[in-house]
Amino acid sequence: LCQHPGGTAMSDFNAEHNRIVWADIPVADLDRAVKFYGAVCGIGVHCEIHDEFSFAVLDHDQGNGACLVVDPDKISGEHGPLVYMNVEGRIHDAVSKVVPNGGTITQDTHSIGPWGFRALITDSEGNRLALHSQTDA
């Protein structure tokens, strides 16, 4: 049942076989997290303020989306799913913005074979993430 994908690019695999449609990323400080994700991912992040709750949506056009949800009890820096954030063509720039925006670099940019390159980081809220690019640029 398990077969090697034959070096299919991660971006091709995702486009053809996408199973993840949305991610809620828990945060303690919404403003700090908005600044972090906007800078590191190089995207717009828009706050939604409601009477009972607030969250921030990461720009995603027609692709998969994610939002920052204030829920500090759910933050996990060591265990649980590893979310890959797309920073295609700018992985080194993205990594350079992690520390100045309150995050830490757990493992610097490295090859993951035919699936591209990733860096493992902890965001400004303590969540463990991977930054991913098909190219080492």
C-alpha cells in the first residue's frame, strides 16, 4: 500500500491530492501573531473582531487557508501536527524574519529531498511550524 511517490514535487502533490483544507493556529496574543505571520509568510493577515471572539485570517486567495485563533491552552511547541507554511521562492528571507518577530529557529533551512526545502521554527506564540519552499531561494 505504501509506495515511494517517485520524487513528486510537494507543490504538485498538494495540488493533486490535497487533504488539508484549513488550519486553526492557536495564539495567546493576536496582535503579536498577526505581525509574526505577516512578516514571516510575506502575506496579508486580516483581523475579524466579533462580540464573543476575535481571530485573524491569513490571505490565501483560492488556496488552503488558516486563521489565528486566541486559544493559549492549545499551543504546543513540541507535539502534535506539524503545519507547513508556504514561503515559495523566499525561504531564506522568511527564516530571516523569524527571530526579529519573536520566533525561534529550531532547525535552519535544509533539503527534504525531491520535496524541496524546509526550516523548522517556533512562532511568536510557541507553536512549532515548518516553512516550506520547493526551491532553496
